[in-house]
Amino acid sequence: MTFTGSVPASKYKGYVFNERMSALAGPFDAEDITSITTRDNSSDMFCVTRENEIKKTVLTDFNDPNFTQFTDPFTDIDTAFTENDRGVVLSKSGQGYLYRGRYKASPFTDSVIGEGTVTDPLYFRDSYLSIAETHWMHLGDEHNEKQIHRVDLRFHKNSCGHIFLYVQNEEGKTKGQYKGMVKEHMKVFTNIRGRSFKICLMVATHKEYPWALREMSIGHLYGKSF
């Protein structure tokens, strides 16, 4: 089964610069945020939405968040969107991702604006896609071959989202899988060999419920280079 089309893009997108880490995060398009700022010498962050609502969050709360229990909002991900639905369409088998007006053909390809084809589609309503991708990692040994057999994830309790995780080696081979709803402790089996790797973690995130990753570790074995 395939889905061909596009999903709506928000009119506005926001970015945040973290002075403590000298890092730029974004774009954020939830709730059509039109502007965003932080208050000097504090952890307070403010935004204004398209509906002219002013909202505040305290960034240090994410250091040790306490998420409330929730009822799974993703109960019909196998049912195709209707014309009134908004959200993301993601491939269960790693072949296509549609989100905020963009299309990624595979986990590590650059996205393009417009429509595309998603194989084995899953439909996440009232959701957006969070993407985190590492740089190339040689795992402490640039010369010898390694085998990544799994990636372990630890999330904050009551995190909400559906997980897609993939690993790519320097030759472009990709392994990974769709893991379903977030659990506190998760293992993604990959079984991929190479000398350097990068990881792509994607989370289908409901607009009403948060998630936070506490730790990620890579289970690997060292080999020899001949």
C-alpha cells in the first residue's frame, strides 16, 4: 500500500538559539508560532501564536520533567487521512516521510518541498515530526570495523510519541525500524557493520503531549581491518 500526496505546511516557523550550548534548534511549527524569545538571565521562553496568544515555558523544567499520564492519541494510524485531517504521514518500512509540506524519500536523504510517495503509510493526526540526526561517529576507533547491533533509548516516564530509528554506515547502507509508541526503555536492533556511522531518530509527536529523551547508548562490537 502507498500514499501519494502532500501534507499542509504551517505559515510560520520558529527557531531558538541556545546560548548555553551555542546551538540553533528548529524549525518549530506547532501552533503556528509567529515569534519567540527568551528573557535575559533566566530560563523563561515566550512565544506568540498566529491567534495572538502569548505563551510561556520554563526551559529548566525540561532538565527533570514530570509528565502526566495520558491516553494513547494514536488509535487509528492505519486509517488514511480525510480532507479535514492534519498531521504527518510516515512509512512503517522506512520508504517515505511527509511532514509540514516537505517530503523525505528515506531517513538520511535531504527533504524537498512538495508531495511524494510513502510506502506502507502510517497516519498520525494532530501530530508533527521531530527529527534528530547525529554527525558521523567512529565510536573511538577510526581504523577498525565495528558492528552496531542495537541502539538503546531511555525516555522520561509518560513520554508520548511513535519512534522511528535508523543507522547508516559510511557506504550508505541503512538499517533500523519503526518501534511504535514510546516506552521508558527501548531497544532498536540494527546489525550494521562499518567504520563510521550516523543515527537518525524520528518521533511522531502529538501536539498535546510531550516527550523527552534522557539517554541513548550504542551497543557495538569491534572487529579488525584487513
